[in-house]
Amino acid sequence: MFKTNGSFPTTYLDFINESITNAMGTNITGKKILEIGDNDTTYDLNDFVKRGMVHTLLEPCKMNDDGTIGAPYMLNLGQNYIPKVLEDAANLSEYMNYFDVITNIGCLEHIEPVEVQYEIWKNLHNMLKVGGVMIHIMPDDEECDKYLRWLGHCHLYFQMAFYENLVDKLGYEIVHNDLLNFNRSVALKKTTASTFNLNKEEFLALITIR
């Protein structure tokens, strides 16, 4: 396993694999996995496809003024992807209560303005099945504040209290938590069919804008 707090891992795949195993065991044949953005080239989720998982890649896109899907926030050219506006539930209707695993590796911190994060996380919650796991690897707010880790990488930084709020209010369980490459790496298992009705102001206050 990786060294914590500072080592550059050659892959996040071990963390993802261990998180899935902790949440649902080793039999993942037929499980549906969502990859949000193809932004980290140090791993290939096709490894899970080879093990029988059904893989979907959604590339977050901006919403045009006329309500149509606009340009992607980021894109590694040459990848097969489905453009989606993550803050628009109607744009994601076919994926509600659909995925067993959702991975977000260095992507959501780039989607602004911060206000849209509330709807994005609400949609992620609703797309994940009970018993499924969300895996998030993003710049850690405390690491940035104390040591300037990933300063300038993005404008939105997520503190551990952000994930703990999801645990407290929505019944998630933290099945894996580590600091990899100065990124807070958290795997959250959805344990109940809870309604995402968090106070928006309190939710957004746990995301630091820099």
C-alpha cells in the first residue's frame, strides 16, 4: 500500500480496489461502476471491466444559457465519454439508483461556481445504490492550509468535515480514508435509502474556496 502524506503513488487503483472490497466484498461481477471525468492517467478502470464490472464514463460539462449541454470542464482527448451536466438531475434521470460504485478522482473540485456542488452531490447520492460506495480523491483543505499542498490547482478544497457531514446526516459509512499524494482519499458506503435534504448553506460552508 502507499506511503501516506506525501508520496506520489503510481496508481490509485489499489485504493479503489480496497475500498470496493471493504464495501461489498470481492465478487463484483455485474456491478456497475461510474467514473466521473477521465482526469488521472495513473490508473485504468478497464481493469475492473476485465473483472466483470460494467463501466460508464461521464464527462462533466457546463450548461449553456439555452439549457443545452456545453463544453466539458476537462477532457483527455481520445477517451470514450458521455457528456453530462452533473448538477442537472433531469440530465441524469436514467442513472438514478443505478450505480454500485462511483469514482471521482481529481474532478469535482474543478466544477464551479461552488453553489452547483450541492446539486451535484445530491445527484451522486441519488445515483448510488444502497450498499454501494462513492470513492473521492481530491485536494485536502487542511493540507493546503498548513502546507500549501495543491495550492492553485483549483478553487475548491474539501475538508474531512465535509465527508463526516455526509456520514452524520445521510447515514454513510467511511470504509476507507487515507492521504495519498496530499489528496484526501475517502470511500463512503451508502447504508440507507436516505433523502438528500441537507441544509444547503451548511453544506457549502464545508467547502473551502481559495
